[in-house]
Amino acid sequence: MNLHDLSNHAQAGRIDELNLISLEGGIYLLEARMDGRAHPILNEHGSTLNLRSVEHARDVLQEMPTLPFFLVHSSVHDEMCGMPSADNSLRVPIAFRSGW
């Protein structure tokens, strides 16, 4: 799903939530949840849209209607070899718009 598709789905009320996924190295990925499925947001070249920060994500999403928005940090244990696979992610709601 690209940003144009995301906007269309958001305007139609089909997006359940947006997750901003924080990865090691200061990279953030955006994922839309719709109908119980995750849809990564892609750039104009069809690659995963890489964002630099929460504020960068807000800038990219400024034309979207307000949606539930979460910052997701994976646990370091999830990335270690030999550890049992369990979802230990930290998921925190954040404001969709910046400001006071």
C-alpha cells in the first residue's frame, strides 16, 4: 500500500490504526492495520517507506484524517538467536498531530 492508497482507505474509514515501527539504527517503518492485517506503507518506487522520526511520520501523514497511532519498539530479546519467539514489543499510543 502506498501513501495514496493509505489516504483513500483512511478517508473511507477502513484503516483501523497506524503503527510506526522503530528499528535499530534510527529507522522507522509505517504499517497500516486494516481488516486484521498489517499492510506496510511503500514509497513511490515500491520499496518500504523509511522514516527518520515520529515528527517525520507526522509530516508525511499531515493530509490524512486523524487515526489511532502507535509507536512500536521491538524487544531486544526478539532479535536474539535462540530466544523463544514471543511478542514482547512495547506499543505506545502517540498523538497523530504534533503540537500542544
